[in-house]
Amino acid sequence: MSKAYIFFAQGFEEIEGLIVVDVLRRGGAEINMVSVSEDLYVTSSHGVTVKCDSLFSDNNYEDGDMLVLPGGMPGTKNLAAHAELMELVRKYSSDGKRLAAICAAPSILGELGLLKGKRATCFPGFEDKLFEAKVTAEKVVTDGNITTGKGMGAGLLFGLELLAILEGTETADKIAKAVQYL
């Protein structure tokens, strides 16, 4: 079984975070909802409060296969302001481990210099933050170890892409059919 960590900051986009959790759990992947605040409870940009599985400091992250960054505002800015998370993202990248970001959050990867020469997508208006990426208008793009998604409307497709990467295309297709996507 694969393992992913998804990071929740105050002001996250709830669909982009929770749909990934739902799809990966349905597909048998282990996913740990991590709060980057001092509290397990994190409130989205639309006032929905969720309880995370752990605080950032509760994990060592060596057992993970993927890190996931949901978008939303000010959630993306709050993720980027978390120095230890940024260090972890850099480490995963240098180790060749999987990274995923959707909506505004690909800007974090761009600002860290991790998208250089890679195809990537993001929410319209954040393209200038994908420094040296080959920006596309696709809903979901995987290039090497990085997957990016355009925004909330691409959330299910993004989750299914991550599931295919972690648990295989057959599992992702099975879940897509079960949730009436295909």
C-alpha cells in the first residue's frame, strides 16, 4: 500500500483537499491529513472546518510516497509560509519522490524552482509563478515526479491521476467507474 501526506492550512480549498483524500482512500492508498497549524482543526476558505489526522510535527515523512498541496486562498500562502513544509517539499523533490499540487498551490513548486523545464498547470492568474515551467491549459499534468492540477473543477480527475500513480491505472479506473466518473 502506498502512502501520501496531504497538507491543510487555514484557508484551503475544501474540494481540492478532501476529494484527494476520498479518492485515495477508496482506492486503498493510505493518506494522512496533516495540519500545518497548531490545531488538528483547520477551516477552509469557505468556512468548512475539518479535523486532520495529525499535526506537521507528528510525522517523520520518510515512509511517504507523495506529498499533496491543495490550493485555495489564503491556504496556499499559509502552506508556503511553513518553512519546515517547504524544506520537506525540497527534500522529496531532491530524492525523486512524488509531489502534487492543485489550483494556486503549483505556484509553491514554481517558487521553489521545482518546475524548471516541466509541463505544469495551475489556476488561471498564477502562471507567472510557475517559473521556467512549460505552462499548459490541461486540467491535470504529470511530468516526471510532479503532478499539477488546474483547480477545483479538475479535483476528481486530479485525485484519480494521483491514485493511478500510487496504486495503478486499473485501481483508478475501478474507482472512476464506482463514483460514476466513467
